[in-house]
Amino acid sequence: MGAELFQPDGQFTLETGNDFISVKDLFFLQEEVMLVLICMMFVLYVIIIIGMVIQRRFLTSYKQPLSSQEIRILLQAMFIFVYKAVITAMWRYYIPPRKVPYIIFESLSLLEAGYNPFMYFIMIRELRNCTRKFFGCKSPKVEAKSISVNTALVPVQIVKPARIAWK
């Protein structure tokens, strides 16, 4: 394999035959590969969405483009992908010039492990209702009323307006 060397200026290099590969070159290569993978995944998500809509519209008798459950799952997957990609790219390849963005990126990267409960809370209605009930909040109730339509003809009675004397 190659020997690991430290240059007098403190630069770490990897000796591979006659060539030296510096750590900066490895980071640049890793950055390029990561950007290509992020772009490929974005294109793949767009293709998946278009494929789902086409399959639902033209290949089945069900004409609704996507159900709400499919949209929720797709949004979860896209959120997880975008969040991880942005945090990874910012944490590895961007050194902010000020302290505040650095603290924000560091906090977001630490919170990366804890976004699953928030995703469950946002996407699952029963969990939200149980949480509201636990804290004593009233959950919004939406009642569906059934309306029966009678197609039989009903005689209409014409009522004359009452005469009201205005004072």
C-alpha cells in the first residue's frame, strides 16, 4: 500500500508510488463525489414522483394522482434525505467565517439523531391526538354529517310575505 508521511509544514500526505496525495486533495475528491451523489438522488426522487403519478393516472382506473399516505411517506423520505445531505455537506465542507453559523451547524448536526420523534409527531395523527389528550388540550373535532338526498318530488307551498308595519 502506501506510506503515511508528515511534511515539515504539517501537511499529511499519502505516498502511492511516485505520487503524493494530500489530505486537501482527498477532501476535494470526497466533496465532488458527495455533490454528484446528492444531485443524482434529487433526480431520482423527481423520477420516482413522476413515475408514481404516471402509474396512478394512466395505468390504473384510480384517477387521484397520489393518496395522502403516499404523499406523507414521500415527504418523510425527502426530508430525511435533504436534512442529512445538507447537514453533512455543511459540516464537512463549509467553515463559516463567524461563530454564530458555526454554532448553528454544530447544533443541527447534533440534532440529526433526534429528528425521528418530530417526524412521527408531525406525520401521525393518532400520536398528535394522544399528546393533546395527555396535556389536556382539546383536539379539533371534525364531524362528518351524512346527507340523504330524496329524489321524490315534493309539492311546494307558496307562502305570501307577511305585511310588517315599520314604526
